Amino acid sequence: MRPQPVSLPLPGSNAYGDLPQFPKHGALPFRRSIRRHELRQIVPLAETTIYEMERRGEFPRRFNLTPRCVVWDLAEVEAWIEERKQAPRICAAKPDVHLRRKRPVRAGSGQE
């Protein structure tokens, strides 16, 4: 007696999760990497800013897939963004206008 053929679920339905070859909540066996144009959509910084931050160790490092193709690890970039969101906002100190050499502040301006 031949076994009955198994009917597959319709494409787009959620029934694929019931099949043994599709794990329910398993993580992907690989880490996704993104190319430069994808990175620019996620992180709206100039390329030179990203490059300088990489050199200082303040941004995830790129790596070469081929001699002409550089990519970033998406999980590292997302972790960097979350880290930036959680960081306290530090405002830069305002410059002391009394120390400037050009256009000195007048003594009677009342700005002290």
C-alpha cells in the first residue's frame, strides 16, 4: 500500500509552521549583512563620518566579502543604534563669548 501524498499548505498561509522542516521560532542559522546603500538607509550619516567613527571604534567595523564588496553586520548596526538611543543626551557647552578675539563683547551690553 502506498502512503498518501502529503498536501502542502497554500503559499502565504500560516500553516507552514506546522511542518517539521520549518521550525516555529528558531533563529536564522546565519547573520545578515548589509551593503553600503542599505546602511545609508538605516544610518543617515555621511560616509566620511561613518569612516571616521569606525576608525575611532565608535561604529561597527565593515568587512570585505570580496575585494570590491564591503558589508556591515546588521545585528551590530542595530545594537549600535539601540546603544545610541539609550545614551544620555549630552549638550555641548556654549562658547564663552568674552574669550573671542574678533568682535569682542562691549562692556556695557548687560550680558553677564
